[in-house]
Amino acid sequence: MRSSNSDRNLSHDQPRRTFLETTSAIVAAAFAAGRAAAQEGQQVRSADRDRNASDPGPENGLVREANPNTFLPPATDHGEVPAFWNSFSTAHRRIQEGGWSRQITVRELPLSKDIAGVNMRLTAGGVRELHWHNAGEWALMLGGNARITAIDYQGRAFVDDVTKNDLWFFPTGVPHSIQGLGPDGCEFLLVFDDGTFSEANTSQISDWARHTPGEVLAKNWGVSENAIGGVYEQPPEGHFIFQLPVPGPLEQDRAAAAGNKPISQSKFSFRLDTMEPTFKTKSGEVRVVDMGNFPAANTISAAHVIVKPGGLRELHWHPNADEWQYYVQGKGRMTVFFNGSKARTADFNAGDVGLVPKTLGHYVENTGSEDLIFLEMFKTDRFVDLSLSDWMSHEPPELIMRHLGISEEVLRKIPKDKAVVVPA
């Protein structure tokens, strides 16, 4: 008597079901035994660790308090890795009448070869003088109000007012200025698509004019040389930051700047607060800004991340660019896995900068009592990230269980798609 197709299918599937059932049982047994041994060993190791980590000698208490995971790293940290932490709070401030600036470049953070950052404050009326540079400039307003001006590649004027959480981007070579408005000026973060960038090496209008021969400058402008004597009384290295009165109404400046051309159609500013979150869970949200919604920003993409207390920016990596981070608010910790069994954990507070090289796995956890807010910045026109949970849930189950020594129950609970921000 011939067997039916269904009988043959049942017979064919039986070895696979048996394998899966046996595999699951073996993994579950090994997992339980391993967990019991690990718990017993952990008690011994914890006591040893406390004794071995004691430090009765001199210690900078403020640094220790701000960086507990550097002082007493998790047992999972291993190997020598390059520094991926720095802070604007330790950077030199260049203070002038009208405001100040400070920067973190590849000189302060050697891992950061693609991106440099500048933190700047302008008083009400304080001006970052008209200038341009050979790097694209992305910015986040941290507080206050400012007026920005620029001309596009067709020489048309752009003038706009920006406030907290607004962005701007000026492409390479686009001349621009920034001026603080009332009532108390502004503070902002600048991000440049070149790790070697320096605020000391920008092309400033007063600096250029002063270092051009008078007869040439007069001929270029069609005026007498006597009429431009004031140019050569300007500071030898340009104004950089200087104090002026608070400007008048925005529309008045726009009309004056337009001249004989129409206003620029290039939109160099972006209202971050008006966009819906790209990803959102009960533990936080992420807003992604790249060329898809901010076309002017053709060399830099960003993610503005908010993580609730106890929440986690999930384990992930970025395949297309290094991640330069700026911490706006709160307290967090991050472990970066540097491949080859090397990993290091560091703590981050407001004003700190982090750097995760391309393709390296990491997470960011909120360890404080308020929302953790930080930026992820990339020298690329598109934001891309890959999630560990997403990867694990899209592989054959038995393959993952055998790799990691986890049970089928644990695997079932892992999110089936990337969560981006996961709960406490």
C-alpha cells in the first residue's frame, strides 16, 4: 500500500521536529545549569571585585562622581581601547566682547577624524562675524534666540530667526553670520564635517579686507582709497565675535539684504520641534534629520534622541559612518564594543562628547532621574542604523539559541523589530 503525500510529509518533518525539540531541551538545560553556576560564581567575584577595586589613595572626587563607570568599570569591560569621551566643560573658552566659543576637534578627540564640534554663546547683539569655511556647518540651537544670515550659491540672501531646538546648515563656502537676539542672546552647537576643522582658521570678512592692498580693495569696490581707511583699523585677526546693537525686525533685514535679487529659495534652517518623532515608544523618541527632510544638509545627518529615566537606546550599530555624539541634558552611560573582545564603558553628562567608530556596537542608557537628551551626528547624507534585536529575530531560532546559550523562551521575548528606545 502506497503512503499518502501527507504521510510522507509527516515522516519528512519528524526528524526536524525532533531536532528542534532536542535542541531546545539541550539549550534550556545548559542555560539553567550555566545560570546557577554563574550566580554562585558571581557572589564570589563580587566580593573579590570590591576588595580588588578599593582605592585609598588620592582621587579627584568630582571626576570620580561624574564618571563612575570609568572609576569602577563593569566586569564586561575588557582590553585597551582608544578614548571615546571628551567634554566641552574641559575645553578652552575663547572669550571676547559679545560672547565666547570653545571647540572639540580631532586634536582633543583623536578618534573623531570626520567631525569637529564648536559650542558658542552670543550676548544680545553679539555677532559671530561674517565668514565662511571649507567645511559644512550643521547647528542646533541650545537656547535663546538668534538671527542668521547667508547668501546661496547664486548670491541670493537668506535671513531667518532661530530659537531653541531649531537647526541650520550652511554648505561649504557659503558665507554667513550669527547674531544673538533679545532678551539674553543665545547658545548653540556647531557640527562640522571635518575633524580637523578649527574656528581659528575660518575666512572672515574683516580679516580678508584688512589683508588686501588698499589700491586693490578700492579698485574692486569702485571707491577712492581714502574712503576705506577704516578697513585697516580693524583687528589684525578679524573680529571673530564682537558686540553690536540688537538688530531690528526680521522683515526689515530681509528686505535690506535682498538688494536687487529675489530672496534665496534655499532653506538653510529647519524647525526640529515641528516634526513628528521618527521612532517613538513609552521610553523615549528619536527624530531623524537627513537629506530626506532637510535637503540643505547634504553632508551631515542627525538623530535627536530623548530617553526616559531607566530607558535604553537599544544595542545597535551604524554601517555607513562614525557617530559623533553631543549630550544636551541628563546623565547616561555607553559601552562601545571595539571587536576582538575589547569593550569599554564611559559616563556622559550634559556638555560631553562621545565618538563611536563606524560599525562598532553600542548602547546609551539613561542613568539619571530626568530625560536624557543627546545628538547622534554622522558625516553622511542618510541616517542608517542596524539593531541587535532586529538581527536576532530574523535568523533561524536554533542558530541564535546555540550561539548565545539562551532559551527559546528568552528568544521569543526579544522584539521582532528594532525598538530604537526600549523600556527600563
